[in-house]
Amino acid sequence: MTISQICYTSRQLAESLAGNPYMAVISITDPGTPPARLDPMFRHVLRLPFFDVEPADEYLPLLPGLFDLHMARSIDRFIGELQAAPFEMSVMVHCEYGISRSAAVALFIEALTGAPLTAREFTFTANHWVINRLLVLHPQLTVDIPLAKHAKERRQANRD
């Protein structure tokens, strides 16, 4: 396994991080917004603009800005290239708020590679449309989206 770990976060946090040549980034933004300002030391970056929407069903005509199979293939190829690298890499996925789209892609990468996903407390909000489009490429995979009631918050407030 070349991918050693996976995390997901918000655009704001991703833009504030110092780059690391051994951390690949999948940068998800809203269509029409400027690209995320990532440190140039992040040398392996895949940029994808798509909206955080879940259509009512897959038979609706594809709307502009909707996550599609072309984007799913881009993620699949990117992860395949990272897996083939001769050195260990971690993967950070970010979207605008670090909740839905990035969680979906991170869960998929975990299922595909077996690399551990750190900080899973908001994975119950993962965008189901994104996961389903990614699973079209790998129908043998199962992506486990936890229920909200099983989410564990890392931050604990003192109640004294």
C-alpha cells in the first residue's frame, strides 16, 4: 500500500497548511469559484469543481456542475497513480466546508486502498451521489457510511 493515510478538511484549513511533497491533495471547489490557494509544496494535486448536490434520481438529465463519471474516473486515475508511486503518500481531500463532498471522496479512497481514514466524526454527512458515481467504477467495493447517531465528536467541552 503506497497511500498511508487519508484525511479530509475544509478549504480554509487546506489553504492554511504548509505544503508537503508526500501529501497529495484532491481539491474540490464550487464551479465558478477561484481555485484553492494551496502551498506549491503540495506537488500532487487534482482539482475538481462540482456542486454539493444529490439529485433525486440518476435518470434526471445531468445538470452543469454535477459530479459525473468523468470526474469519478479522474479521481480513480489519480489514486491509481499514487498507489503506483515508489514512496508512501498521504492524501488530503478538501471541499468548501470539509463535510460532504470531501467526506465522500475520502471514504471511497479508504474502501479502494485500505488506507486508514483519520478523523471520521462527520463521515455520516458524506454525499451519497458522489459515492455512488465512484462505485460505478468499482462495483465490488462497499463504502461504509456511518449513521449520525454513531458519530463520535473528537472535541469534548467541559461541562463543569
